Amino acid sequence: MASLASALGLSVLVFSIFIATCAGNLYKDFEITWGDGRAKILNNGELLTLSLDKASGSGFQSKNEYLFGQIDMQLKLVPGNSAGTVTAYYLSSKGSNWDEIDFEFLGNLSGDPYILHTNVFSQGKGNREQQFYLWFDPTADFHTYSILWNPQRIVEFKNKESVGVSFPKNQAMRIYSSLWNADDWATRGGLVKTDWSQAPFTASYRNFNANACVWSSGSSSCSSSSVSSTSGNNAWLSQELDSSSQERLQWVQKNYMIYNYCSDTKRFPQGLPAECNMS
């Protein structure tokens, strides 16, 4: 089974000592938040589905909040003509100065590749969009999508607070996902509209795993000594991409990246964001 994490070189290690929630019963980890019956947890908690029709989309959120973690979920995206639809899967805190780590999958006409849209918000500020064509069919089978978030980096987005770049490290975040209609912008800038004759559109989820620090009642399930440790079972808290993973990521960026905010000089006429000029 293909994995976005391994294909991007975002390889991650799972250690039992910090597993806060294990792959298995989605009833335990998530709750349906909207959709009037369009979202379902099935097969005794092994499968979750979101559906979209002309009346409404649907969504869910995690029961836990996390402050750092390696979070994995297997998704199978809307098949066929998915133009106009967006499947959003992300971590987010609350409030006007929220933090957020985004995966958004922009649907397309049958035969055209999905677009993966990513972004990182810190203290309410985003503008860190990147977009990639997916180089595999995300609708034919389940694929693993991983978010690695530790005090030093969110995968390749490094903590550069030393030069004034804010970084998500103080606000716990829940996991959210939704399937919704965005045909005013999602496919070719809104030129291709949702074909409602294809509805309902359905995305599926399974095998959730969070090797993470759970935040509850103002405290973390990980001790401060654990967060500062760099060895043994705490290795994910300081993990970075090794040389082979960096090479795979560079291959994806070279061959499949279609937008990078760090290359958009028209968008930032006063100069690119500070992190764009640092390795």
C-alpha cells in the first residue's frame, strides 16, 4: 500500500510509550460534528465516511487535543469526477490567533490528478501555501497521510523563532476533517463546477494512529523531560528528515510541485517571508 508519508520522505517512527490513541476504534477517537447523517462511523468503528450532496457536506473532529505528535490517518478520496469538492484534513487550535496545519485535497475532473494544498498557520498568520499534483491515484485505495509536528519542525517547516518567524508550539490542536463544496475556487480557480449528478461524493478514513502528547485540563500527557529528550522512545519529538528522505522530498518538489509561496515574488513585493531565505 502506497504511503504519502513514505513517498514524500516524511518517514516517521512510532514508539509504544507515547501512543495516546491506537489504530482501531474510531468511535473512541472522533465525533461527528456536522452533516445531518452524511458522516458515518461504520464496521464497529473501523471505518469513517464523509459524504457531500447538493444540500450539505459533513465533518468530524477528534475528541482529544494534541500539543506535538506524529499523527497518521489512511484516506481514500472521492473517486471519479470530484471537481469542485474539497476534502480538508487538518489540525487547528481555537481563537483569533489560532495555529493550524493543513492538508486540503482539491478534486478534479476524471483522469486529472488531485491537487494537495498545504499550509501552516501560526498565531493566526498563514500565507505558507504549497501545492502538489499527487503522483498516485488517491481514490483507488487507502493511503497513509502523516503529520509530524515537534518543537523543532513541522516536517520541513523549521522553527525559526530566532529570526522572528512564529511557530506553532504553545496551542493544543484538535484534528478536523470535512468534505464540502468549493466550486467557486477549488478546480481551475472555479472554472469547473461540481457535477451534482455524480453526488453523493464520499471520502473514507481508517487506521488512525496518534503517537502524541495529549493536552487536557491545562497539562500534557508528556512530561517536560520527555519533550526535551532526544533519544530512545522520545525520538519523534526531535525527528528530522534524513538525507534519503530529503532527496525523495526534493524529487517530489522538482516533479510535482505546482505552487510554492517561497517562489511567489509577485505576492510578496516587499520581499519573501524570512523562512524562505533560510535552509
